[in-house]
Amino acid sequence: MEFIKFDKIARLSRNCIITEKIDGTNAQIFIGEDGEFLTGSRTRWITPGKQTDNAGFSGWANEHKDELMQLGPGRHFGEWWGAGIQRRYGLEEKRFSLFNTGRWTNENTPECCHVVPILYSGPFTTYKITETIQGLEKFGSQAAPGFMNPEGIVIWNEAASMFFKKTIKNDEKPKGSTK
């Protein structure tokens, strides 16, 4: 019988980064070493057009292709959000906000991109999770200042290399659950 090892367990009390969870639709841009340019949703590749475009993301990305190529080779995941998508955030336009806060800032991205706001960076504590959620409830979105109904937070645990999310409302329920 093949031996299967038990993986090392990551420590919870290590550095984490808490960002605002934006309520839009997950999107990605793939740029190949050879200049190949693809767009995707959370689950599939998409192309411009009404039935396969993920709320217009592929069309937008292809219109901004020259600018987006500045992201360089790799997979660039983010949230496509704003006008006509989920909470809308009081915006008249749609935005693409990159998730990788370790690589991107609002100063080093192409002008057509944003980065999800970092709300906390430091040692993981449940107190910081609670404090950050309460701050969003009280002061509203940092991604769209003045919008007072933000969705929640995403916690990146560096030791585990994993994301976790916590929503302000209905966090105890699975997404879409009415129970």
C-alpha cells in the first residue's frame, strides 16, 4: 500500500492581511509568456458577448488590453463590480479590483485597475476580525467611500496560504440560503 503523509499544519497566529470583500463577480485576466490574452470568470474562460461575458468583463478587458498587458505574464484575479453588478456601490461605472495586495497597489497598476483595500495587516487575532467588520459597518466601504452597505472582509492567512471570508450579514448561512 502507498504511504500517504499527513501534511504539516499551518499556525493560525501568524501574519494575515484583511481586505474588503467587494460584492461583484470574480474575474481573471491571463497573460501568457507569448502575449496570449484570455479573460475568465471564477469558473470558466469567457469572451465578449451577451451570453458569455460575465457582466461585460471580457468586453471591457479586451477594450483595455494594451493597458492590461502591463500586468505582465501570469493570472491576475480580481473583482468586477459597480454599476449593474450585485450591490452596485452607488457607482455609475464598473471597476476591476485586483486581489493580490502583495504585488499590486493603486500606484503600480494600470490606470484602468484598482486594488482591493487593505483594512488590516499584522498578526491574526479574532479581535482584529471583529474590529475590522465593525469598522466597515460603522464607516462603510473603503472601496467605494460613502457606500454604507459593504459586504464583508477577506482574510489571507500567510502561513496557510489560504483565503477566508466573513460577511457582515448572514455569515452563518451558505451563500444563497434562505434558511
